[in-house]
Amino acid sequence: MLVYLNGAYIDHTNASVSVDDRGFLFADGVYEVARVYDGKIFQMGPHMDRMRHGLQELRIRDYMIDGIPDISERLLDENNLRAGDATVYVQITRGAAPRAHAFPPPETEPTVYVIAKPFKQHPAAFFTDGVATVTVPDTRWSRCDIKSIALLPNVLANQQAKDHGAFEALFVRDGVLIEGSHSNLFGVVNGELITYNMCGYILGGITRQLILQRAPEAGICVREAPIQMENFDRIEELFLSGTTTEVMPISKVDNKMIGNGKPGPVTRKLQEAFKRWRSE
């Protein structure tokens, strides 16, 4: 498998990064994952916009962003990924420098890594029947809007879900369902589709933004508002959104059934709409 690393296209088995890289030492970097459907990268522009935002917030030079779409296209060709499902992963760190908490000299070259590889879709039952989730306290930092490679709280939360036989962990902050460990969260309450408002407590998901923008086309009103745990019994539907989860219904939270335990009408309508959007 061919990958891109710091200006060169090389075999994956030969790719290596310095032990002084700040991504390795400090998790000092950002990443993106874009979905590929039959050779077409979905929402690449928004993914690059979000990566640029993260780099600017971390004060890492973003001059390399403009070339990443072309790099990704070449990797799809080189790795014969023009049919079926795939993903493109992009990671940029501040680069290699002697270990010190403060930034290295401004001329330090960022480390840029891009890989395109096949993606195995989740089982169809996840989309037709829904998935189980568990809740965990949200102990993350308040800059979750940056898609940082510092994901240890997310890793621990997702492992807690796996330990309980669930697909995803849902973060709870101040009695409010925030988002998943690797997904955003939508709910239907009193017939209205809502999702937590954009702030430093959540990642501005690309699929989340697409739903906010285009749900009205499907006749669905949506707004940003909290999903209160104290009103759990009033939640009619819940679903996850994300690059790899697409629109994935939730059937249970902490073993408590959502609605009748099956995907509701709003979720099903958005699933159908998403299939159209990705083929445009």
C-alpha cells in the first residue's frame, strides 16, 4: 500500500516518523478522516476547512492543506480504490524538534501523513435495527472543536462501551447528552430534531453540518438545542452521525429502550436522504 509522508509517496511498510515528532511526544497535531464511495471522496472541502481551522487554532502552518485533495486522489488511484468503500486519513503534526513544551522554531516543518485504504462497512443490522450505547461523564477538555490527535478520553470512553457490549459511548455534561466518542448525536424530542449547539464541547462533525444544512430539504426541521437526560423518557428517537457511522440509529442507552427500540420515521427519512446526498 502506497502512502504519502512529508512530500514522498512510499510503501506503507517503509513509512517512519521521528521519535522527536511532537505528535508522538505531545499529541501536537490534528487529523481528518474522509469517506470514499466508489472512488469519490465525500465532502472533502468541508473536511479540509475543518482541518485548516484546527491547524490555525494550534498555530501550525497550514500551507500544505491545498495539496491534500490531489494527494488523496493519487493514493486512490495507486491503491486501486476507485470501486467500493474506502477512507482517506490525513494527519498533520507540528513536526520533529527537541522535546520542549513551548513551540519549536517557526521554520520547523510539519509532519504530513496521508493514507487511503479500504473501508469495511458496519453490519446492515446496525442501520436497520439500531445500536446500543452507554453514557459516560464528559471529562474532556473544552476545545473539542479542534480535531486533535489527543484522543485518550475518547479511547477510554469507547472501550467502556465495548466492555458493556455496546457500539458507542455518549458523553454527558451537566445532565446533557453531548456527543459520542467518535460521532455526533441527534435526537427527536416532541417531534423536533435537535443536536447539541456548536461550541468547544463538541466536534463540528461534517455529517452533522450536512444534516443541519439539508434536513429541511427532506421536510425535517432541525435546530441546535440540548438533549436533557432528565427528559430521557420524552426522547422519541436518537441517532449517531459521522463519516463512518453515517446516520446510525440508537436503540438503547444504558439498556433503556429508545422509543419502540426501532429506528423512527425521522431517522429513516434522513438515512434515505443521506444515500442521495452521497451520490450527488
